[in-house]
Amino acid sequence: MLERNASQAVKPLVLIVEDEDALVTLLRYNLEREGYRTAAARDGEEALVMVKEETPDIILLDWMLPLTSGIEVCRQLRRRPDTKDVPVVMLTARGEEGDKVRGLNSGADDYITKPFSPAELVARLRAVMRRAQPALAADTLEFEDMIMDLVAHRVRRGSRNVHLGPTEYRLLRHLLQHPGRVFSREQLLDAVWGHDVYVEPRTVDVHIRRLRKALNEGDEADLIRTVRAAGYALDKPMTDGDAIAMK
């Protein structure tokens, strides 16, 4: 069983939807050099399937794609509750004003025309992510009475320090970046351990137990919710009133 280097933090995932192999290679190189994880789809239908398997933090979407156009992909993403807020940057050779308006009206957050500067693309991608998901650009992550200092690499709950191993830290960071979202074991493995490392799915359960033990002392509420047959989420603890309302 393999684990990544202990110092590796959870990296935002960029889905590149582009059918030109040379451009995919260029984008992956520049994005991974800037600290992002990347995945690539060569057509619109493949992109929609991949988004169902793991929701990316942002999507770079070509307009002219085989099978399903980028415009239609963007429209479908915006209609789905689980992807309606995922940032989308349209990447296309269509630079007329009418095309830009059509792309933005389909739900894209930004529109970049080819050819482009890789440095400008990364800068605009970061700007879109800051607007859409401030947690990914913050120096601290907070939820209920818990604070994670990303600069000092420390976690506090209430007035006490929480001591975590490197894997538990990365796991908590990922959950803090997406509070309320339920992640399957496979999604957590991809986000925390990486696609290129083989780890048994049940390993996630072991680290969740360790994380819970570190976070919960005495009568502190358990902030990690287990969803049977689905996975785990960082969520507010259920009160008696909530339980009655659900009956």
C-alpha cells in the first residue's frame, strides 16, 4: 500500500475539456506547475461522465467539441444541482462579440480566446476560482468552532490545538474546502491520495476514525457525517429538533 509524500496538500482539480492533444499537454503542464491537479476529456459526453465521477473545482471548456458542444455541456452543468456552481472558463477560437455573449449566457464564468498566454490563463482561472470558491484561495478555513491555518499548518477547535497526522490533515482540508458536500471513498482517495496511487477504499474509513478521534474530545459535537452507502461530509451536527422535523 502506497501513500504520497506527507507534505503534499490537497490540490484543486481542473478538468480540461479539449480535443487537441497538443493543447491538452500544454495546459496540463502549465497548470500542474502552478500546483493544480488536472484531468482531461476529449469530447463533451466524456466530460459530463467525468464530472459525475468527481466534481472538479473548475472546468476549462472548449466550445468546438466532438459529440456535444461546449455550449451544451455548460448548459447541462448549470441545470444539475450538483454542478450548477462549478466555475466554467470557456476556451475557444471564436472571438466575435456575439460568440462571447452566447458563451457567457450559457453559464460560463469567463471566456478566453485562442491563441492565449498560459500565464494570463492561469491568472484568470485563479480569479474565477477566488470569486466562486473563496475557500480555495484563503489562508484559513473555518467551520463551526474549527479553524485550519493553512500557512502555519495548524488546526484549532475552540480553545485547543488539534494534533493531526499528515493524511488526516489533508483529508480535513479537503472536507473544509467543501463543507456539506458528501464525498464517496473513491472521491476522497482521488483528492487526498491521488489518481496514480493504489490504496484500498477501506483505508479512508481508518483515517476518518483517526480524524474523528482527534477532533472530538469530551462532549464536542461530531462534525463529520457518515452517509450510509454514500460516503462522508463535514456537516453541522443534527439537533433533536432536526431529527423530529425529519420524521
